Amino acid sequence: MANSRFKAVDEAFAKKPVIVEPPAPATSEYYGCNVFNRATMRKYLSSETRRTVYESIEQGVTLDNSVAEHVATGMKRWAMDMGATHYTHWFQPLTGGTAEKHDSFAEPRGQGESLENFSGKLLCQQEPDASSFPSGGLRNTFEARGYTAWDPSSPAFIMGDCLCIPTVFISYTGEALDYKTPLLKSVRAVTAAAADVLEYFGIKNAVVHSYLGWEQEYFLVDSSLYAQRPDLILTDRTLQGHSSSKSQQLDDHYFGAIPSRAMAFMRDLEYESYKLGIPIKTRHNEVAPNQFELAPVYEEVNLANDHNLLLMSLMKQVAERHGFRVLLHEKPFGHVNGSGKHCNWSLGTEDGIGLMSPGKTDEENLRFLAFMANVLKAVYDNNALLKASIMTATNAHRLGANEAPPAIISSFLGRQVSEAFEDLLKSKDMVKIRGKKGYSLGIPQVPELLVDNTDRNRTSPFAFTGNRFEFRAVGSSANCASPMTVLNTIVAYQLKQFKKEVDKKIEAGTPIMQAVLDETRATYKACKNVCFDGNGYSDEWKAEAKKRGLDCESSVPLSYDVCTSKKTVAIYKDTSVLTEVELKARNEVRWEIYGKKVGIEARTISDMTLNHLIPVAIEYQTALLDNVFKVKELFPKSEWDALAGDEIRQIRTISEHTCAARALAKQADDLCDELKTIEDAREQAIRYHDDVVPCIDGMREHLDALEMIVDDQMWPMPKYRELLFIS
Ligand code: ADP
Ligand code: MG
């Protein structure tokens, strides 16, 4: 029997890069051509309609029906001119991906005729049959229906033959069933709170934005090899695989020359992204073999997040054209680095003031320190909540491993900013408010020094990088809305507390700047324990972090408990982002997803153990037995040990591994059967974490050992050296 693994390897090697002809025009000429952006609106909407749409986008006002009707007509004309035949409300259910249900513009009009129809009502609201999307019980207790509603702040776009309209997804009674709704609400909360604080600095009615620049890491695997791995097909990661002799020891892949097939994929992906207005800027090889990264220019967080989700779908489609599968899983391979999605986050005003950027004057620097202190305090007070926002069954493999930040949230500020804060703590008497210009913070040259802010700490989960925070603990497959909603919400809440305190001081007669300065100092003092500039991987840090009041919980299901704590509920209520009912429902969904993911992995590796790998191990063992028999027949007893002793020992070792693996497979299967009957999602998830995960890890150990014993010619699945090094 020909080994199908070798056939797949041959096929993978034979693949040549698909050369995508460079699109003749400059990027700027086709950039955004599949987006209903302002340039397109100018062609398809009247100036009056456009003005109302812009106002609605900028001020978050709901469009009335007649305007929606005009927009729908223009959008349909544009979509049909572009060759679209269908439309869909594009939304982000709690499953983590995106969802779409295509409807044709065509509507039969009797007598065999049909007309293209798309009304304002269809644009604004739809009722997809949403009964299969996770709702955490929200729809059972109320109504089974869910609605999608247009989000005009993210432009409609065309994918293939379909006009896609970004929407929120809510229940009949208004509860959020998606990621976008709370994100939009958190943006409203944080931008309003930041604008209020900016008033102290003489900036009135500021339009503040929350920005996100994500960095998407991913692996590419040849599709012929992928097809030979049931674990990749079903779980997006390898559940088995002995490390390759060469993996990433030489660091020769990082920033190395991009392999030609991967390059062809990237160019094609960039071309498709530009057409959709996704501003991809950076591409490079990452640390692990066959691992890459791409990053866009940052955008307003809601749009940036839509773009990331869109990109993740595009990646999968484009990869197929190039004979690749893209792996967005956080840890597709053991023994090499996993993938993250660093979320670069900041607040800034419409006219370009970065609230996380130091300025040139004392007042600007006080503004900078005030916002920094508030972010740090929000992160300190809610470090467990922020961590819970990125804890998933898949990201758990990456956090805490020796490559990504640990499952403890701390912040790295860099030397200059740390020193500036330390100066601030000591500066009580130095600060004299004498009119607008006559005070000093004693923090000279912060801006100049920061330009050279190269002392970057790669182990910090929440690092300040000059004009923004980089949240590095986010997983590569995540919907960034989850962490971004938490970040915006906790910062909004903290800024409101800050303002209350400053106002009290001002009312008591303290001059404004002095009041801001004093409160900034107090805020930083109360949260400086979150700052950590050392090695986040060390064991000492774990002990130290605990002392500092930072959450060290590493169990995913338990980490979710904080999401419905009294404190969290109060914060979400105060900022009007989510209600207690919604928070509870979300946790139900997360526990459910956690259990299901671990359950699928357990079933998959059990199958691999029982149906794929043990049979092969036994086949090899039989060959050894045959060899031993023949030795014994042909040679005198005195020579048996020399000629077949090793084989006999190997036969025993194989049996030990196959027996142990088989027992674990059975245990995992039995557990999965048992856990199915547990009704409580939290309890079920905890059992998956505590009891099933160890079976999966245990099976892997035995299978990996067998991979090194069994004849390479017999091993049925592509090995790491093939999966990671052929591209
Ligand atoms: P790194 O050196 O961390 O790998 P990259 O260039 O890959 O950096 O990505 C940095 C990301 O941060 C980009 O998306 C970039 O646009 C974004 N970014 C830069 N400034 C800001 C800011 N003020 N707010 C949010 N994101 C920002
Ligand atoms: Mg990068």
C-alpha cells in the first residue's frame, strides 16, 4: 500500500507559486473600489442624503426611513453596476466568526417576470432565522427571534456577487447577541468620557476616537499535507506531532526572505484587501517556520475590527487559490511559537491629538500623564476582566507558554515614562500653578526621549509603545471586539471617576491644572503595582504578581467568573455597555464554546489514537516480532540477545505506549459522554478543563513517542518537518 503521506509530500513539493499578475494600476487607483465609501456615495447619492448619512456616522444619529430609502436605492444601483446580484446583512455572532445569509435582489412579479428590489427597510433591519446562534439562553427566556440592524459607521462592501451590509445583531428584546453592539456602545462611553476630561485642558467639545491597529499572525500549510491531518481539518491545530530536529532554533525564519509561494499568496491577499479598503501596510515572516504576520494602518476601532474579520475570511479564500490552508489557531504546532494578534489601542481626537502621545509643553505632558494614569488604573483595577476577554480554549495554549505573555496582565511603560511618573510622585512642591505657563512638572524632554523609545519589552502583555498601548495577549483567531470592548469600557469608567474627583477638588478651590495634577498623581499611585518592566516569563514574577493583587488564574473557565462579578456589572451598567443579563448570557456562551472545543479535540485525538496511529504502531510491532521469530529460528540461543534483544525491548515499549494511549482514549471518550449530560455550562467547562484536557495531553505524549519509534515509511500523517518546512 502506497503511503498517502508521501504522495501528499510529493504533491506539495510539486506546487509552483501562482503568479498573480501585479495589477497594472497603482494601488491608489483601485483601492476601496468594492466599498460604498464617500467617493462612491458622491456618484450614487444626492448631496442632501449624503450630508445626513455623514452626520449620522459622525454623531451616531439614527437615519430616518426616507433617508434610508434613498441610501438603499443608491446602494442597490451601485451594487448592480458592480455585478452584485445578492445582498446580506453581515454580522458577528458570539461564535466568533462572521455570519451572512445571502438574498437575491430579484423578486418575482408574476407572469415569469422579476424586478430587482432593495428597500430602505431591507437595508436597515432584517430578521435572520437566528435560532442556531449561541445566545446564552437570552432567546429561550424571551423570544427566539434575533434582528440585524445596519451600522452606517462601517461602509457596505461587495464580496463576490454579494453586497454586504455591516450590522449589529440583537434579540427581540434588544439584548446584544453579537460582538459589534457592545463594542459600539463602549466606544460611545469612552469617547464621551475622554472628551469630558479634555475640557480641563481647554479643548471643548472634542470629537474623540478609539483607535485599533491589529497585527495578524498566521501559519500557512500546504493543502495536500493539511488534507492528511484529521486534527488540522477538525480542530485547526495538530493534536499530535513530534518536534522536528530543526524548528526555530536558528531564528532564521524571522524577518527572513519570504518564500515565493507565500509571497504570491500575500500579494494576492493584499490586492483583495485593498479593493475592500483594508489598509494593509506590513508583511513579514514570523518566528516559527511557515509563520507570517501582516498589519494594516490603524483605524477607528469599529472599522478596524470589521476589517480584521473581513481579512480573516479573505485569507482563507485566497489561501485556497494558492494551494495553502491558513491556520489562525493560536497554537497550531507544539514546540514552536504560536500566533497572536497584538491590538494596538489608543484614544485620539479627530483633529489629530493623540491622548497617549506626549506633547511639547508642560500642559500637553500633563494631559498625556493624566490619560496614561487613567488607562493604567483601569487595567489594574480590572486586570482579571481584561484577561478574561482574551481567554479561550485556543489562546490558552499560547498564554503562559514561553513565547507569549503569561496569563497575568501587567503593563510595561519603558524607562522614560516610568521616570516621568516617579518624578510626578515626588513633585508635590515643585508644582506651582502660576497662570497658564508658570508651572513645571519637572518632566523635561519626555517627547524627545520617547522618539527613541526602543527599550521594548517583548514579554509584557500590555505594553506602552510610544503613542499607544499594545495589548499582546490577544489570540490570533480572536474577534478583537472582545478585548477592545473591555478596554474602552473600563477606561470610560475610570475617566468618569477621575473627573468626579477632579471636579471635587476644583469645587473646593484648587486651580484646575493643580487639581488634574494631584488627581493624576493619586491615580498613578493607586495603580503603580500594575507596572512591571521585568521578565514576565520568570517564576518569580508569578509569585510577585500575586502579592501585587494581579489575577493569576490560568483556568479558562474559572477566569470567566469575573465577568459577572458585582464590580464588573456596576461598571458595565454605569457605562451603559452591557446589562447584567447580557453579561451572564455571554458567559454561558463562552463556557459552552470552551467545552465544545475541548470535546471536539478529545474526540479527534481519540479517533487518531484508535483508528490511525495504534494500528500503524501494531503493524510495525508485528514486523519486529517477525524479525525476532526469524532470529530465533536461524541463530543459536546464545546469540538471541545480541541479535534481537533491542527489538524485544522495543516491542515492549510499543505495547506500553499503545496500551496507555488506548486507555486514555477510552477515558476521554467516556468523559465526553458523561459531560454531555451536565446541564450547567460552567460546571461542564470546568470538568472539560480539569479532566479532559489532561487526557488529550497524555495521549499526545504517547503518540509523539510512537512517531519516533515506528518506521517512517509507515507513519500515515505528515510530520512537523513536512508541515512546517514545505511552502
Ligand atoms: P510592531 O513593531 O509592534 O510589530 P507593526 O508595524 O507591525 O508594529 O504594527 C503596529 C500597529 O500599530 C500598526 O497597525 C499601526 O498602524 C498601529 N498604530 C500606530 N500608531 C497607533 C496609534 N496611535 N493607535 C493605534 N494603533 C496605532
Ligand atoms: Mg508587527
